[in-house]
Amino acid sequence: VRLVGGNSPCSGRVEIHDGTQWKTVCDSDFGPKAADVVCRELQCGAALSVPGAAHFGEGVGPMWDRELQCAGNESSLVFCPMGSPRDQPCTHMDAAGLTCTRKDSWFRLVNGSTACEGRVEVHVLGTWGSLCASCWDLLDAHVLCHHLDCGFAESIPRGGPFGRGTGPVWRDSFHCNGTEAHLGQCPVTTLGASPCSHENNAAVICSGEC
């Protein structure tokens, strides 16, 4: 699941990947309980508002055609029961939107000589931790540089040039194509804390000089 068109990774139009493509969720299929699950899955806190009627703009491509019948305590949408396919098609004018309580970016670069280079850290469950370099590539780095207003990614140096991190090392694997506005729009495989060591922290040097 992802939120598209908002001003942060924690707000936007609700889209679900069905295994082959992204589909826009209809506002009549998306209630407050499903909204809480999405915010939780994206590590964005809880649902603050659930605007309909394409509040964050109309999507493109097909619509998701099943009601999300979440109880509200699921850790991910994949655990929510789904309704039967709808008879009446929903249009992009009825796209569901969502704003979660957490709006700040949960990525930062640390220990660089400028704000546009450094070790990649991610904020998860109230704690800053490092990201494992084995799950980090140049396309992911390009999206992060763009989101931080730091241009594009020039390199992703290995071997810990920006020092050792503290705290957990997350091995979330982003699958960016390089055009996303922020990492929150990239498909992600969330694998939690990993045996990856702090000698193998993800890093990036962006082109910007900020």
C-alpha cells in the first residue's frame, strides 16, 4: 500500500498493489478502521482524516474493486478481509485519501560534511536506526536525495565511510524506479531488524550542496 499526491509520505491518495500493478482505492470501500491499518503499516501513526472525492487528485489506471473490511487492529492490509467485487464501478473521482498523524519525513542523512551526504537513517517505532546497505541501491538513493532537495544520487559508498550507527539496523528493502517523490511511494519489503552489522550501513552522496 502507498499514499500518493500528499505533501509527505504519510498523506495522499490510497493505492494498493495487487501483485502486478497499483490500483486506486474507492472512498466507499475505505473506512476509518482500514485507514488506521494503513497508517500503522506505513509507520505513520494513526489515521487523522479520511477525505474522499479525490481530495489528493485522481489516480490513473484501474480501481481497486473490493471493500477493505478491517477490524482496525491488523498490522497490515494483507490481513484484512476483503469484500466481493463491486457491481457498480467506482471512478477516479471517488478516490480515497488519507492523512496520518505523523507527517514528518522518517529518513535523514547523518555524519556527512554537508546535509546532502551521509549515513542513511530511518525512523521506526520512535527510534532512529541505520539501514542495511545490502538492501540499498542507486535508484533508492536517488529518490531520497530528491526528497531531501539534494539533487540526485552520485554514489552509494560502501564500507561505512560516515561512521558506525547506533541502535537497530533495519533491512527494509525499497523497490524504487527512481521517479518517486519520496521513499514512502516506493514498494517496500519490510523485514524488520536484521543481523546486518553497523559496518554495512547504507550511505549516499547526493549532488546537492545544501
